[in-house]
Amino acid sequence: MRAMQITRITSILDDPEPLQFTTNKPIPACQKDEVLIRVSACGVCHTEIDEIEGRTPPSHFPMTPGHQVVGQVVEVGDARNAHLLGKRVGVAWIYSSCGSCEFCLSGRENLCPEFRATGRDANGGYAEYMNVLADYVHPIPDHLDDVSAAPLLCAGAVGYRSLWLSGIADHQNLGLVGFGASGHLVLKLVRFLYPHTQVFVFSRTPAEQDFARELGATWAGGIEDAPTERLHAAIDTTPVWTPPVQTLRHLLPGGRLVINAIRKENSDLSIWSSVQYERDLWMEKEIKSVANVTRNDVREFLKLASQIPILPEVEIYALEEANLALKALKQRKIRGAKVLKI
């Protein structure tokens, strides 16, 4: 089968082919408790860049990345899962967890010490086929086509979790710091759940700022700009440290900053030396991180997205163009989400 693979740690921008294309990767055998999926679409996420550049490296090489996967179940490993044959399903970042630790038993499987990630610890969806444990696939709502559904499995689900962790309420002010695949879905979600909430978008590019206004942002400006009002909460989805550090000074007393990132680049780590306790952290301001997603996050968001409905803005690439999609993402050439059509 065809697949794009991570074979080494390298630089996205400096390496002409950070992912290697292959046409002879074996179709994986379907083991007990697993299903085999024929992949039709897979979203492209910044986490793939973090894997390739070594901030959260694959557990082994070669690794097929991709954790926003939509496809059809074409084989099952045992009769218990026969009902899934022919079904359209999705696979998200959570590939598996232990199911028995205190975190799993309390509904926080995203914090499980044995958490395994799709496309990092097990082969993902930058390929024509992949296998996954049957308990970790998600039914795709009928009204969503495959390409539209793919970004909802990560950008949407982790955005949903970030919004929940922000504690935002209607009539409060929310900041979105960075405006890529997750940010634009969160804005659509906020417009439905909290219609009186003002959303302030901070972005590096005028094109993203214009896009945010098109989707209903109250205000959109640069990363270093001051919003017209202070914020009750903010969600940061940028890959570096300067944006969230600067956002702290825009929070109201008791405000919360949620950092939605698997890893941060260290190119601007020194920005933390500019933090002033009285200005930036005092008055019970909070910083909270987002760690992975649970299966419940994915399924709740898919149900909600189907009801609203939420459809992402997408840019489509062929599987063989995955390197182009990743380089464009690294360069912040973003309008919505990037999806590989397999």
C-alpha cells in the first residue's frame, strides 16, 4: 500500500522530504480486538511537525503519522466486532490507554501513563490502510463527508476540550491566540454555545485575522496587539512561547489561560524572563494545559458538531503532497484545516 512515513528526526523547512513516500508498505494484519480501516481522508496537524522535528518523537522508525483519520472498516479481528464491518469510522489521537489506572477509571484516560498516540506510538492515517483497537474508533455522523469529518477528530475535539477547560461562560470575553485548524472550529462552537460571548483573535497574519472576522470574531489583531477589552479566558494554540506570555497581561482578575499544545518550540523560551508577577500572574490568574483527548471528548464533539452543524474550512492535498501540507503549516499558510485525501 501507499504511505508517507517518518524515518528520522529532521527539520520541516530545511529537509526537502521530511516524510518518505513508499508504495510497498504491507497492509497491516488485523489482530484480535482490532479492525482494519481503508483510509479515505486524514487531517494534517502541527503535532506531526513536533514528531518529525523531535519534540515528541515517534516510538520507533519508520512511523506512519496521522491522527485525524476517516475511513471504512474492511476487516475485523474477531466476531465480537462484526457489526463494524462496512461502517464509516474515525480514529483520533488517543490510540489506546490501560483502562485500569486511577486516571482511566475516573474518566481521565488522556492522563494515563500508558497512553498511546495514533501516528506516534502506532501507525496512523497517512496511508491507505491502518488498524486500530475496535474500542477506539468513533462513528462518523451521516451528514459529514470524509474530508470535513477528519479535522473534527483532533482540531475539533481538542478545541472542545480546551473550551471546556477555559471555564468560559456566556457574556464573557474569550481570546483565541493563534487561528489555525482548532481556533476556527472553536470560534464556530462559541458562536453556537455562547452567543453573547465576544471572541478576540490574535494572529500573526492579516489573512488569518480577516478569516476570523469573517467567522464572527469581535476583534482580530496581531500577536502583540492589545485587544479592545480584557479577557475572562484565552486559549493558546501557537507553537511558541511569546504569544501565551503576552496574553497573560490581557486577562482579567481570575482569568484563565489554556495552552493547547503537545509541545512548544524553545526558540523564544527566554520570553519568560519578562513576566512580571504583579502585572501578569497576580489576582488569581491561572495557566492550564491541555493533555491529549479522551474518547468521550471526541464522541461528544462529533455529536455536537452534527447538531449545530459545524463544518470546517479545508484545504485538500493528495497523500503524496503531505510534505507540502506540512511545510505550509509550518510557514503559517493556513486557512482552516489541511486534509490529505487518500
